[in-house]
Amino acid sequence: MMTFQKPSIPADCVRCSRRADCLLGQHLPDEQGDCAGVVQRQLRYDAGDVLFRRATTFRSLFVVCEGAVKTQRVTAAGDLVVTGFCLPGDIVGFEALGSAEHDYDAVATAASRVVRFDVARLLETCSDKPTLYGWVIGRIGHLLRRKDVDQTWAKGLPTDERILRFFLDLHERMRPDAAERSIEGELPMRKQDIAHYLNITPETLSRNLTVLRRKQLLLIKRSRYALPNVEQARLITQL
Amino acid sequence: MMTFQKPSIPADCVRCSRRADCLLGQHLPDEQGDCAGVVQRQLRYDAGDVLFRRATTFRSLFVVCEGAVKTQRVTAAGDLVVTGFCLPGDIVGFEALGSAEHDYDAVATAASRVVRFDVARLLETCSDKPTLYGWVIGRIGHLLRRKDVDQTWAKGLPTDERILRFFLDLHERMRPDAAERSIEGELPMRKQDIAHYLNITPETLSRNLTVLRRKQLLLIKRSRYALPNVEQARLITQL
DNA sequence: CGCCTCATTGATCGTTGTCAAGCCGGGTGG
DNA sequence: CCACCCGGCTTGACAACGATCAATGAGGCG
């Protein structure tokens, strides 16, 4: 279950690889600053814990520091649809901007560390600080582009290449600093979640993974992945 | 081909049904105002005309006043993927926020009237005008939510219901003021574009349309659509 | 009138979903 | 320490749906 930490910007930020793009790396008001209350709390979640649910009031944004968070809905027919994954450096909840409520569930898919922010105060602060304002606009643009491009891949690539693309993206988002060689890592979500995100069944995912393994493009062992041939993989799945 | 009009906010705005949500309906700087140059030009396009192309510099946003604009990419394999339609009141180009270039093509799908804006000046103006700032945030949130929900439908509904959902959305976005009875209108794009957006072939679209016609849920005649049973249609495709 | 594009319809093939069974690994308790 | 159990993952067989290929039909426009 979720546990509380003392409210503060995590000390670990200094050695975080996503610092450059992260809200916590910006010139931010903190408890001692001129906008006390923007940063609210650091929280810890286990896989399966809920950050917020659909149709609850929208007051906070969440910065992921460690782990991963999925955003999902349940359709009228009862199907679970995962619309995205938030990895370290990402912000959860942006889609509720200008609305009073969240319109999806946010659920941790791995043990995660997260910092909660007050939206209203963040936006207020933007009026005073052009740098922060520009950063927010930049992040929103980034998110819009990601959603748009994801859509393109979802529609334009055959299933196996879409899967490959997913793991390439995952790797690039989790290790933006990594050298070209270090092409492996830990999966911060279950295969079931990936299948729900790619809109395929776990069976189809499994079958395609064996295909990709045979082609020596993607190796999955338990919760670890490896990309033995990144160059070729990128070539296949680029826009 | 595209033709120029004298630069000004269109006079027709006063009788536009989307005025409440439209940028042009906001308290906007104009040529006589304190931020001359934000509104650049009113433009006219025919179906097939290009507003901007992928990888060209991002300087302007476009407000659609009449007609429709599709946003699309061509994959490495040569497939055309339509990622969205912009209808009257919508803004084209938001996805490039925080980037130097557009990352998709924007193409008119019908005879359209469009107003071009300077992005930099618009964002500058936001710093001074909290109302406008709030409006921009609201529109961005709206766009994010739409993309997210569209994704949910794309993944969670069977093909025929997805098609029905598309026409329901289209109708609600084109005639937000319309009474429940007036459940018909003109298609501002070709079926081919719709198929590309829904990620199906024109053949599959056609087949499903006959199914929906038999079920008395959706009637298509040439470029006109009608929804004889909106209630039931909404029931089927709601979240 | 005839061309040209787009839309429809039909037949066939391939991929994915579905259902069912077996497998593997982690965790629990003896 | 080992046996068991359980959830998630994998694999197989079959059915269903959409893509593909091909042919026909319907408007729009010169």
C-alpha cells in the first residue's frame, strides 16, 4: 500500500538522468521559496496502487521519479484499455488541464516514487516565471507529439514492428543517456499491460515476441528486455 | 489553390456556433489592439490544399472557421496515416508547441476558411492576459483529452461501433448547438480519409456502413450522413 | 458522351482473437 | 530444504474478422 514521505523535492534528483527535462530540475518554488505549497508530497506506490481514479476532482499533477504509471479506462463492455505509460521524468494528469475531473485511472505498474504538485499554484507561478511557463508549454507539446506519433505507429506498422517500436521507445525514454551499447533493461510493467496498451491479446504479444526473438531483434527474459540489434530495429520502425 | 484575404478577424464570427470555444471569440488582440500582428491572415483552401508540411518551421497556428483539416503522416512503408480532423473552432498545429518544426502534414479535406496566428505573439500575450492564458490551457487540455479518449475508442470498440462513434463525434463537434432532432449533416472529408483515420480499408468501411444502415443507426448518402437513432447510438458507444 | 475517380460488392487469404491446455517461477508452508 | 500452489506466461487448434485482389457501379466534369 501507499506510504507517505516528508514533503520535499527528492534528494536523489541530483543523480537522475532525466533531470534536464524534469519539472523538479527546473527553477521551482519550494517550501522555502516564494510559492510554498506547490510541491506537496513525495509518495511511494507499489505495483497496482492507484494514484487517482476517473471522475475524481483534479487538483494535483504527479511527477514520476522512479518506476512507472499506466493511465487506463474501462469501456462500457468491460474491456480495460491502457492509453499510456508515464516513466521517470514524465508528468501524470496533464490531460485534465482545464477540466474539473480526471478522466482516466492512474495506476502504478511497478514500485514507484512520485512527487505530487498543486496544479493551480503551478499555473499561477507560470505567470510570474517565463522560464517555467516555457517549460510547461514545452512539456505539453512533447506530450501531444508523443500521443500523435504513437497513434501513427499504432495505425501504420504491422503488429510485430509495433511491438518492437514499443520496446525501442521504452528504452529511449528510460535511458536517454545510455550509450548505444547498453541496450537492455528492466520492464517496469507486466506483459499484460503492454498488450492492453498495444491493443492486442497477451497471446498475440507472446507469439510476436518469439518471432522477434528468432529474428534476433528483441530478447525478453522474465522482466528483462534486450535489443541486440538497435540499429536495424530503428531502421525498421522509423517514421 | 489557396487564396489570400485581407488580414482581419472574420466578420462571420458573430453568427458562428463555435464562438464560445473559439480563439476568435476570446478577448483577442487585433490590428487595432495592443498586440498587432497576432492575427495574421484569413486564408481560403480547397480540398487537398496543404496548410503546412512536416519538418517545416513552426511559426503559426491556424483556427478553422469553415470546412475541415486533416493531420497526417506517411510511414516509412509509404502508408498514409490520418491522426486527426480539425473542425470549425479547432486549432491546427498545437502539437508543435515547444518544437521548432511541425511534425505532420496539415491538409484541407474540404473547401475551408482558416485564420492564421503568430504563435510567439499569442504566447507572449498570454503572460499579460490571464483570461487568454486560461483559455489556451483549457483548449490544450481539451485536445489532450480528445486524443486520449479517441485512443480508448480505437482500442476498446469493435469496428462497426468505432465507425458509429466517429460519426457521433463528428456531428457533436460540427453542430454543438443543434437540437436532438437535427441529426444529419454534410461530410467534410472523403470516406478514404475516414478509413485512414480509423485504420481500416475503404472496403471494410463500406461493408460496415451497410451493416449500420441495416441496423438503422447510420445512413450515408453521397456526402451526407444521418443518425436516425442518436439515443441508441450513444448508448452503444459511450464510455 | 465518355472519362476518371471514388465507392461498393464479392471471393479468397492471412492474421488475430478465442478457448483450452501446459509451463514456468515465485511464494508459502510443512 | 523441498513440495506445493497460484498467477502469469506460453503454445496449440480453430473460428472470426479484416486485408487483399478483382470487378462492377455511380457521380462529377470536361
